[in-house]
Amino acid sequence: GISCLFSGRFFVNFPSAKQYFSQFKHMEDPLEMERSLQLRKHARRVMGAINTVVENLNDSEKVSSVLALVGKAHALKHKVEPIYFKKLTGVMLEVIAEEYANDFTPEAHGAWTKMKTLIYTHVTAAYKEVGWAQYPTATL
């Protein structure tokens, strides 16, 4: 599915991100990575969280809650640098634009760009809340 496609491209474009995944951190072949159960499960979780955010765009508390949980888990449990959220959502936007080129209007592009900003803003706020000192201050 598209989730594995963007996950595969993400790890090809940013191989340093593989360090957080024990099962495929040494894999070089994108097809082998895409077959990894760990990557597939992670891709499904990412898409599930994004779907929840999209479905609840009119409920700012729900959006904040979902993205705070994601941010805190990645800061405290997984120790993932928050810049990877900016990189991942950028790759996701790129893949969606390619896969749905005929339907990807400037309005759709604008909406997804806002979504990227929303995700990154909430996630970095969660990192800050738990005391993560190394988050980047650059804006999207």
C-alpha cells in the first residue's frame, strides 16, 4: 500500500532514520525493507494516527491529544529526533502528490502542507513539554 511506499522512500532518503528500527536498520534494499513486518506495522500506525487527525480536524482537543501521545512516545520511549517528523511528512506529501497526481490540486497540496505544519507543531510541543532539549527551532 501507499503507507509502505512512503515508508520505504523515507528510509531510502533518510537512512539515518533506520537506527530506530532493530529489524531493518542494516537493510539496504528498499524492497527488503518494505517486506519487513516491523516497517509495515509502523507504516500502518503512522497512517492510523494521520487518519485520526484528519477525521477530527474540527476537534482541536482530540488532534492535540493524539499528536501529544505520538510526540511523547517518540521522545521518551523511542528517543527519536523530532526533525524526523518533518522529514517523514515531507516524503508523505511527495508520494501522495505522485500517486494521485491527477487529483492533487493546488488546494489539496495546500491542505496537506497545513497538515504537515499541524503535525510538526503539536509533536514538537510534546517534545518540549517532556523536556527534550535538542528539538530544532526552525519552522516549516
